[in-house]
Amino acid sequence: MNDAKLAAAAARLDDGGKLLVTRLRYIGDVVLSLPLVQVLRRAFPRAAIHYLAEPVPLEILRRHPDLDRLWCAARGRRGTWNTVTALRRERFAAVIDLFANPRSALLVRASGAPVRIGEARRSRRHLYTHARVLATGRSALEHHLDAAAWLGVEALVPERPQLHLSREEKAGPATALAAAARGRPTVLLHWGATQRAKEWPEERTHELARRLLGRDVHVVLSTAPHRTALSASLAAALPAVQRLPVLPLRALLAWVAAADAVVAVDGGIAHCSVALGRPTLALFGPTVPQIWFPYAAFGPFRVLHAGVDCSHCDRDFCPTRACMAALEVDSVEQQLREIAPGVGVS
């Protein structure tokens, strides 16, 4: 570790220098990086904090008060060259790479920043000036906050990530939901994941929706754009369910913000719901919840995870989806009762 370089970078940030944080992709992972951004803003109130990500996750960061500029990581040779050229002109005091894949490591190296904090992964560790070795068993929030410690930030305690929607963004969905619910509590169910192994069996989803409707709960269903057949099937079986069309990401987040509670499978919307402060129940299968959903200490946010032997596989295809099938509807209702008593689950 070159302490002189780190000290010089921290001094530049204290004096209004520029800091770049990057987590290129995945909505949930970008949400998990926000407590680091929030801590950095308090530690360096005069600094300009920039964020680099791909187009979809970048959308959730708009209007975040702790970020001064957003950078879109363009694809292709020309787009990459233009991004690198623009980043070099910024003369960042430091860059923190929370993804550390080959592409992000090369972009960070090409930025020319004198301090480049990344992870000690294979040969790309040499593209950073400071490569971190991550301890096993810690949450993603803790790992990210460690990067701030390299810049001299002390007393690092994980906190809830926060997303921000404007009053105008929230107004339409809030009005529409109030009209549809007619005074009833609302639970938003979000289904569809990047990996089928992370999806709850369809018949369990149907049963949960039936039970909620039977207790006079208004049920709103949203799904990932590539899984619209799943939401169509549920809506056909239960016409009383309000099925949302495929919406732009921030429009969907406004519906999430208007709900009384959210139940979602492992994915970006579950993390966004937490960051919007909604009571959230996440259904996890092939993911370690202690690492990737570490929110229980911050409010009415819970993860349901059966902990079956194969639940850490994280494979694109699973012949049984046993870890998700082990999550019973009764258990989901119990968790909803604890995080959102007002939804009428009993």
C-alpha cells in the first residue's frame, strides 16, 4: 500500500477534488454500493463524486443528492474510447472499482487516476494501485465500505441504501394505485429473475395471490421484461390482480414506492424496494442472503431462505429449483405479518 498516494488523494478530495465510483452492471449490486457513496459524501463534502455504470442500473441513480455526475459506460470500441477520453479529462483524485471485472479494470486504469482502488483478482489486480483482498463471509455493504477506509474514512458502519424519486415521478402511480385499491392495503409482487433458478414456483405465486385477495388486500403484479408470460398467466387465473405492463425502470420504482409492502424474488427490484423504504420480503434460493441482502437491521426488510444444501450454486439452470420450492406460502405470510402488519395477513 502506498500511503503517500492515498493521503494525497484524500487531501485533494478534502479540497474539492473528484472521485469516481464504478459498479458497471446489475441493479441490485449498484443499490448495494450506495451506502459507500453516502459515506463518501459525508467524509468529503467538498468533493465531486461521479458514478460510472451501464445504462440500465445508471437510471436508478438519477436524482441521488450525493452524486454530482453520472457516466454511462458505452459499449463498442468507439463508445469505450469516447468514455475513456472523457474520463481522463476529469483528472480524478481517486477511482473505486466495486466490480473489478476485466472491462471495469481497464476503464479504471485508462482513467489515469493516481489512486485506483480495486480487487486482487487474477492479472487485472495490476491495473489498480491498491488491490483489496476481500475477506470471506462479510456482507457486500461491509466489503464496499472497506474501500472508503483506504482513503482514511473511519467509523464505517453499514447503513440502508437510499434511492430518490421526484414528486412528479411518484404522483401518477400513487394516484392510480389509490384509485385501484379503494382504501385497501396493497402488496406488490415482483417476479422474474435473471436466472430461472432464482424464481419461485408459479403455483406458489398463485396461492399467495389468492390468499392475499381473500383477505381484502389489493395485489399488484409486476415482472421482469423477459418474463411477461409469467405475469400474464397469473393475471389470467386471478383477474382481480392488477397486472402492470412493462414499464421504464423509474416508472416501475414509482409503483414500488406507492405500495404498502413488496414481495420479490432475488433481483434488483427487491433491493430498490429497500432503498425506497418500503417493507420488503425477498425470496432467496441460490444466493447467500447474509452477503447479498444484509438489510434486516435497517427496518422492515426480510429475506426468506430455506438454506438447503445446494442453495449456493447460483447456476443459470437448475433441474429442480429445490431451494426455491422449499419456500412455503405459509412462511411468506408469516414474514409479511412481521414486516407489514397493516396488509391484513393473518
